[in-house]
Amino acid sequence: MANYERVESDGSRRRYRLSSPVSLEPLGEFEAMNAEDVAAAVKRARKAQPAWAARPVSERARYLKRVLARVLEAQDRIIETVVRETGKTETEAFAMEVFSSCDALGYYAKRAARFLRPEKRRIHGVMGIAKQLRVVYKPLGVVGIIVPWNGPVILALNQAAQALVAGNAVLLKGSEVTPYSTALVGELFREAGLPDGLLQVLMGDGETGAALVEAGVDKISFTGSVATGRRVAEACGRSLTPVSLELGGKDAMIVCADADLDRAASGALIGSCMNTGHYCCGTERIYVVDAVYEAFVEKVVEGARGLRQSDAGESDVGAVFWDRQLEIIESHVRDAVERGARVRVGGARNPDLRGQYFQPTVVTDVTHDMQLMREETFGPVLAIMRVDDEEEALRLANDSRYGLSGNVWTRDKARGFALAERIETGGVCINDMTLTYGVPEAPFGGVKDSGVGQVNGRDGLRGYCHAHPMLVDRFGGKQVQGAYPYTEKGLAGMKKFAKFLWGSRLGRLLS
Ligand code: NAD
């Protein structure tokens, strides 16, 4: 049985049946909203948004605090819903969905008013003598947020909280693989007292998402695969709708000769297997310099053998959330083996479990013609390649159409920074797996095929606003700058002034 499959429906909406990745038993059915439902939701959002935008940011931020309190109170419900639908471990459901959500809510609740405060900006040069500049951050209006299934609560809640506190109304479209988790985000905001219409969850599939993109909203914040991101960008291009795209990755890990190998091996295991490897910044390619290759592989193999996988009780690596992803993982490993790679641990579905479980897997002797090193695998697989030196590691790390994140392991911080700077990705971590999504001070976003734009933190929050500059005369001067009629005398005066400004020492000082 597939995780979600279309079933007969008696109405105009598409109907899906969900099943558990853990037990393969049915979980329930839901109806996908159609274009008319989406249009009606946009209408409700447009009605609710102006009054919300008129409230001070500090008041809007108080709602985030209430949602934070709800998340803490409802943590068991969140964990249960996410685990039921995805099969991830309880620890991961807590760390990724509950803890990170609390952190994001607390961060923006505390800082939004400061980040969105109107600013007086100094104007350079002579214009600054006559004019004053004030920038206010105005909400965009109605924002569509489309999210995937790998972090169904945090990815939805983090962006929704930012868009809302910035004064927008939000239409939130979760994945068809995890509709109940995203619906729960809507419930938490409702239970926290958020006025009606401001956060509406659109239950649905890809067609619902496409309808949202076409519905005339004021921004689309998309998180998902490169292929869908491209379609969303094309549609947004046609309607000139602003869009941010957080897409897939194929993150590289570089292990230098002076790395702390115990730490690096444990970083490789968690980086590749956390969230069953369904992590956009998961470690998908590992390049290890020759001098420490054997020792590193030995430690990783030993660590991987010790990882527990179970459908009941304590477990380190959970189920594969989506049956289609399981097929992709299997096909990448099969392709690697056919081309000469060696499976050192795992390499197949877990034969002892009924559900969708792929064993934690270590593969060596990989090369860059294998899908495992070129396409996003998104599974609990460590693909390790021996390289001569750091330069070769860097060249191979950059030989990818993806550019989301990556990590470098060395005891020498300066070497770490030097290598990190040359990795062609949106961000890099040194001596840790990639954690930048959880650090709002770090702008987050991919380069190359991994995305367009950056999210989170002060600038991400401002990305849900229009920075509205207002220029005013300082002294209320009588003369409008450059006013008609143009005269030869006026032009000569301007030329003389330009010569003074950029042709004399005093002028350059003023300009
Ligand atoms: P996906 O692209 O298949 O789906 C993402 C969302 O888009 C879903 O809600 C889906 O219903 C919707 N959708 C599908 N077709 C659409 C269309 N034509 N128009 C509008 N919306 C549409 O991705 P997925 O399989 O759900 O998620 C996994 C991918 O997400 C991986 O590639 C992963 O790396 C990426 N991801 C990226 C980040 C990041 O921050 N960069 C974070 C998490 C996941």
C-alpha cells in the first residue's frame, strides 16, 4: 500500500487514503481542496488581513508567545501526530518539530518589533543635507506557504510565524504525505486565539499547491524539491508574484587529515541518518583524504552497525516517510553497486520489519558517475569516497548542480574557514553537521539548483514585507530639485558642482 493513494470520491474534490509507514495500516482519508476552495480562502484572508496589519508588531508578537505556550503544552500531541504520519523517531519529532518550533517562535516573538521598527537612514553626500529618509516595513498582504513532508511542523510553523508577525495573512499548504501534521499547526494557532482567516491550512496535493500559486497572492514561500520549485518559479514568473525557493541538496562533507576522527565519524552518521536522511541539509557525499580514509571508514562502519532500527520502542533510525522515496533510495544504492561500489553496512530494506524501513547504510568505493553522488538520495545512506587531498575533495564537492550546505572537518580552524569559503553552497558548517536552518542569525538558502533567496532571521522576516522608503525635505525648501525650466546656466552650475564634488578633496569628503 502506498502512503497516500487516490480513492473514489463522490464530490468534486480529489480524495486520498493515507497509510502508516510503520505498520502500513490505513491512517485515514482526506479531501484535497480545489481551486474554488483556494480562491475562497484567499478571499477570507484578504478580509482579515488589514485589521491584523493595523495592529502594532508587539501585539502580533504576543500571539507568537501564546502559540509557543500551546506548543509546549501540546508537545505529546505534536510528537504523536508526526510519528504516526512519518514514522520518524520520537526524539527526532521532539528535537526537530517541537524544540525547533519553540525556538523559532521565541526568537521572533522577542525580536520582531525591533527588526520591523521604522528606520531613519542617513543619506550619503549632499542629498543628506537637504533630505531625510524613513523606511517602514509594510506587510505584503496574503502569503502562500508551501511545504514538504520531511519537517511538516517546523517548516510550516517557522515560515507562518514570520509571515504573520510581519502583518500578513497566511495560506499554508502542507504535503499530501503529511497533511495531519500541517493541519495541527493551524490548530495550534487557532487554540492560541489567532483571529479567524489569518492562518488557513489548505489540505491538498500538488494541484492544490498549483492553484495557490495561481491564486493571486502577494508572495509564495516554497520549500520542496528542485523539480516542483522550478514549476512554482515559472508560474510566479508569469504573474510576477515574488517567490522564495528553498530546494533540495546534495551536501558534501570534507574530512581533512587532521580531523578529530571520532567526532567526524559521529557527525557523518547523524548528518546522513537523522530524520531517516530526509533532511535537506543531510550529508549525502563524504570525501575523506587518503591519510585517514581507512580509519574513518572503520569508525563509521562500526557506528552504523550499532544503530538501532525498530518499529516499537527505542530506535535510532526511523521509517522512510514516503514509499516513493524508498524506491529512490533503493535505486540509487542499486545503481552504485552495479557500477562497482561496495556496501559495507545495510544496503537494503530492513527484512525484520513490516513497514517502510531502509537499513542505515554505508557505501564505499563510490564515483561521481553514480546517482548516489549526483542526485538527492534523501535516505539513511553514507556514501564515502577516498580523495588524494583537500583540493580534490573541494573540487568534487563543488562538482554538483546542488548547492545547499556542507561541512568541513579539521582541528585547524583557519584551514576550516579557508575551505568553507571555497565551497559553492548557501552555507557551511565546520566540525558539525549542518545546523544553519536552526540558527536564525545565519541567512539560510541555497545557490545553484538548491534555491533562490534566503530565509530566516531579520532579513528573512523583512522578506515578508515591502521596505517602503519615504524621502522628505529636511528644511521644507521652496525650490523643487531640478525644477523646470531647464537653462544653460542651470546646467553649467550642475557641471561645476559635479567637478567640485568628485574633483576636489573637500568635495570627495562630502560626497
Ligand atoms: P515536492 O516538491 O514534491 O513537494 C513540496 C510541496 O509542493 C508539497 O506540499 C506539494 O504538494 C507541493 N506541490 C507539488 N506540486 C506542486 C505544484 N505544481 N505547485 C505548487 N505546489 C506543488 O517535495 P517533497 O518531496 O514534499 O519534499 C522533499 C524535498 O524538499 C527535498 O528535495 C528536500 O531537499 C526539499 N527540502 C528543502 C528544504 C530547504 O529548506 N531547502 C527543506 C526541507 C526540504
